[in-house]
Amino acid sequence: MKQERFYISKKADPTGRGGGSNTFSYNLHQYLKGKNISTAASLLSADKAIVIAFHAFLPALWLAKKKGCFVIHRLDEHFVQNEDEGRRKRHEKIKKINAFADVTVFQSEFVKENVLPHLQTKRWCIIRNGGNPDVFYDDGGTRKYIGHVTNSVADKKRLDLLEKTIQKYPEESFLLVGHHAQSAIPFSRYPNVTLTGPVGRNEIAGLYRKMKCLYFPSENDPCPNTAVEAVLSGVPVCYNPAGGTVEIVKDCGLPLPHFEELLKTYQDLRKRCAQRRDLYFDQAAEQYLSLSLR
């Protein structure tokens, strides 16, 4: 019997740099390889496809559907009114792609509530992100830093709140991982800040294990992999309650207004992180594969 072939519409950066969709693509490719499940180099040669957001060529998708390809559309988006031209075009393409989907996967309840009204999909579910516990784990070591990780310096990342927190706690050491140097905020001027710049997947895992907590003020973030990786690494998260981050963190952190309390209780929260096997990527991958069973 011919083995069915999976196609993933976004090619992963092997260095491990990039956002959540890049991490998802890499993890899924590794999972399929470990299970000896064949992948297709082209959408047209696939039996089943996971299309990530707007990453698909519409004519090829149309042809693949004509050939009987089963399409899962993975969405990790936030639609707003009066979007800029780039976001508007991206979201219009997502709507067109979604018309071909057999099933739509939202990354969080927050994403579903926000995006579903813009789609015509009749079959959908929620599958939250997962991480690789062989890479992201708690080594039991002593932690020193309050961490912050970002691949973007967009306004929604609320780096202004990060700066205010750095100013408010001069006695604390902050470890900033990512593109902070591109921000208009001069983080390097603060003596209690260490900037690493952007790093790859394996390097960032070691940096998480230096953090006693993660300060994550990003607002309306659909389902951040940063929070997944932090919790798996034993790092409680102080999060913005606006968005889907709370759905990942659950009781392994506290919202921004309770940062002071988190600093006092992070060791207890760290113990809770160790119980979060629901964030293992293989659990998410198995849910994706089960969707395509006909």
C-alpha cells in the first residue's frame, strides 16, 4: 500500500531563527522524519498538506485539491480594523486559501474568536503550539536573569513596558534575546541589561535556562512559541492578559500587574512548569495527523 505523503507549506530555517511558524515547520518536519512518515517536496505531489497562514501558491493549491489533496490550514493570526496595506493583503490571501481547506486549525481560543468570523470554514479545531522537551528543559540550575525574547520590535511587542520595568528594578539583571538593538529604545544604555542579539534554536535553549522568569508584555499575541519554550525550560512567564498567551501559560505564571508577586514566588511556579507535558510538540503533532484521517 502506497504511503501517503505530507507537504508543509513553509520551509523551516535550519538555523532555528525566525518566528513561530518557522519553529512549527521545523518541529513538524523532525516529528514526521522520526515517525518515518514521507514528506512531499511539492504541493502537487502531496496527499495531505498543512498550509501555514498565507504560505501557499493559490493556483498550485487549486490543482492539488482537484487531485484530492486533503488540506489543513493552520492559522496564528490577529485581524484588526484599519490594517496597514501589508497586513490587509496578507489577510485577504488567507481568506482565499481557507476556501480550499478541509479543516482549519486555530492556534488558540483567542485566534478562533478573532479570525473565525472572517472565514467560511465549516470544520475547525484548536491545537496549541508545542515545543521539543529534548531541547527545552529545566536543568535544575540556579537562575539569575529576568528574560525577554523577541524576533520583532513592532509596537505590539510593548517594548516600552519592558523598558519601564528595567528602570523600576535596577537591582535585577535582565537578559534580552533577539532584535532589541533595532528598537528605538536604547536598551544598551542600562547597566542591568545584557543584550545577546538574535540566536539560533539550540543557543536560545541554553539562555532560557539562565532565566528565573520571562517578562512577556506582547499584546494580542495569538499563541507565542516563546511562552511554550519558556515554560518547558522551567521559566515562569509574566504575560500580557490581552491575547492568547494565558492559554499557554495557565498556572505557570502571572499577568503583568502581578510581576512583583511573580518575583517572590517564581520558584513555586517553576515547579508547576515541570508538570506541563501538554506542551510537548509530539502531542500537537499527533492531533494534526489525526485530523487527516478520513
